[in-house]
Amino acid sequence: MIRIINTGGTFNKRYDPIAGTLVVPADDRAVEAALASVGGNVEIAITGTIYKDSLEMEEADRAALCEEVAGAEEDAVVIIHGTDTMDRSARALAAWVQVAGKKRVVLTGAMVPFSIDPVEATANLISAVTAVEYLDPGVYVAMHGLVLPHDEITKNRELGLFERIG
């Protein structure tokens, strides 16, 4: 069983025609739609929490995320997260996983909302779901064809993609 924790971020954003902006809805529709391609081959449970753009996340949100991972019965956890502060949450989770031990945590997200172009979001999520079953305990990031330990991958803001450090 894989636990997916959906925190919001660009992956989930939808256009709000009343406000005229992209918003992070408090639901898991984008994640559920992206997972439809997996069919019934993988047992997945989804938990939604926080539902924010990662730029709005505070340290209390990161602490709540660590508690959510700690409370998950599953050892395989995928986190949908905004890409702007994914590195901060990964560091917080890594400190916790070092103490806790056996969890395999993979953070993923999207640079473009699933509602606008589902390809990138779906590819990143499916990479994370596949990888989390085979990784050693620790915290990883799955983005743009890479699945690496969280401290070996970075967001290149000029190119608009994640890449290996070094």
C-alpha cells in the first residue's frame, strides 16, 4: 500500500473564473485523475492536507506534514507538493526520517497545473509512485524524469525544471 499525501501546490491548481486566478482547491481531484492511468495495479490511499501553494507554507505546515507522514501506517509515502519550497519540506522530513527510520518518502509536484496540461504532473506522480516501492528508507524528489535523494536534486528556475546537483 502506498500513501499519497496531497498538500496542494501547482499540481492541483485550477482556474477560478470568478476571481480570475489560479487557486489551490481543497480537494484531490487532480491527483485522482492523474492516478487513473495506473488502474488497479497499485493499492493507493490518498490523504489531503494543507492545500496551499508552497510559497504560503509555514514551518507549522511542515511540522504538520511530518506528523502526517509519521502517522501513516504505510512505509511508502508520496507527497504532492508545490515546487517552490519542496526543498524546505524535504529537509524537514529528512531530519524526521533519520530519527524514525523505515519510511520511504518521495516528494513530487508540477510546474504546470494538471488542469492546464496533465502530462508533466502525471509523469512526475507516476514516477514517484513507481519509485517509492523500490527505494531504501529516506527522502527523495521525483521530478522531470529524475528520482534522487532530496539533497541531490534542485529546481533550476531559469530553465523551469529540476536537475541533478553537480
